[in-house]
Amino acid sequence: MAKIVVTGATGFVGRALLPRLLAGGHEVIAVVRNAGVGLPAGVTPVAVGDLAGPVDWAPVLEGAQALVHLAGLAHQRNVTPTALQALNVTATVRLAQAAQAAGLRRLVYVSSVKAQGDHSPGRPLTELDPALPEDAYGQSKRAAEEALTTLCPPDSPLSLAILRPPLVHGPGVKANMAALLRLATRWPVVPLGGIANRRSLVSLDTLADAITRAVERVEITGTFLIADQPALSTSGLVTTLAAAAGRRPWLVPLPAAFWSLASHLPRLSGIADRLTGSLEIDDSAFRAAFDWQPPLNQNEALARTVRAYLHETRATL
């Protein structure tokens, strides 16, 4: 059993990770912004306020063996590069330095595939491909990775594993995945037919299980992509989501000219790229290094997300 400190413990991934760490027999310290937040029984909360501000990490990390760093500023509108730098890079480095000073043995940093890029090069992306982040968020995550790798070389007493997940889905998912869930489970006609791209996803179950394995295998260091397999086209994803809800919507293909026009319009270009572009991940390096397989196959993981979404939407009616 290890004493593990988790930042971002009340976030989307953190809420799935805490029960899994507890089930593994670990003592879990949850770093939260404010005291009084709801956490699973057995988790000890520690309120530190704003991570971008001055934080005395010594009492938080005292006696711990491992740190999982999930906290960060997400990719969203109206977030400045300065804010991304302050929380995603500067605060991350300060925390890692504090972990070194406290004598921790393991740091698992959950980054993002966006630190490597937003597109795959006509084949599945691997860790050997160059890191070419395309926006300020991806650049901040990449900068944090580089700083941590310098701070924790392979022979460092604080061993470092960096995980790069793609879009994460599961109960409570928001943004783009929630929009696809609405289309797949409510609309009789969906204008997303004939899209033959390849995009990788990862479920909360898969990611939480992978993080737990990475925490426990202290001797393995490096940067790893992590995803469910196989990658799906947008059309295939909508079909799979709909089937999990017991539906068969009519997928209508839009003309190529529509997507070409949308890709050149400022407010639609990002949406068009996510719907028609490819970001396919090969995570075989992680599976081999950690002798690991996901706890669920992709169809079951997506079905869980659909069931949770339907339950949530019915509860709000």
C-alpha cells in the first residue's frame, strides 16, 4: 500500500481515479481547492486554494510515496496563454520540485495527446512521432512535459511517467462528446454519414486503470500515449452510440463542399476538423511496458457512457 497524493481530485478524471486507488489498498490524499467537497469515504481531502498561487506543498506531500498530477487549466475559450502557462507549466514544475524535496518516489503526470499534436500522419500516432502541438493549450502541456523530463531524468529518485490521453468519455462528459450523444440518442436523422476519418477515444475506466498501473509500476519511466482500441470514424462512433441506446438513426452524408467551406470559417473550422479529421493513436508501447490491457472493451465502455447520459438526461426532465 502506498500513500498517494492526487491533484485535480474532484475533476472529471479524478472522480473516477479515487475509488480505483482505494480499491487497490492505497491511502489517498485528495488535493482540492476548497474544503467540504464531496469525496469517497476513505479519501482524505487537503484544501490548498488556487494551485497557480503560492502553495506550501510540504505538509501535503509529507509521508507520501506517489503523486498523480491531474489538475490543470483545460482547453476552452477565453483562456489566455498567460493563464495556461501559470497553471499548466509553472505550478506543475513547483509541485514536482516539492515532490522531489519531500522524497516521493513516483510522479504520474496526466498530459494530453494535444501536447503531441491534433492530427495523425495518415497512420496511428506513436510516441516516436515529433511533438507538434497546434494550440496554446497543447503547447502548455508540452512545455510542462519538457520541464518535468528535465527535472526528473531516468536516474532521478523521483521516477516520472507521462500519459497522453485523447478525448476522455464517461459519466458526466461534456462539450463535444455530449453533443454527439445528443445527436445519436435523440435525432432520427444525423448529418454525419460517410465520414471515413479515424479518431481515438479513451474511457474513464480505461484511463483510471492505466493511471493506477502507472503509479504502481514505479520502475517504468517515459512518455506514453493511452487510448481505447480501435479508433472509430465519426460516422462509426455515432452508430455505436445510437446502438447502445437502442436506436438506428439515418446517417446522411453532407457534400464535401460543405466541410470544405466549414473548415475555412472561423467559428466552424475547429468543429469541422474534429468531425472530419483524424487523430488515431497507437498505445501499444504503454500496454507492452506495463503489461496492461483495458478493463473494458471499447463498445462496453461507450455503452456505459450512453447509459449514464440517458440516466442524467431523464433525471433532468
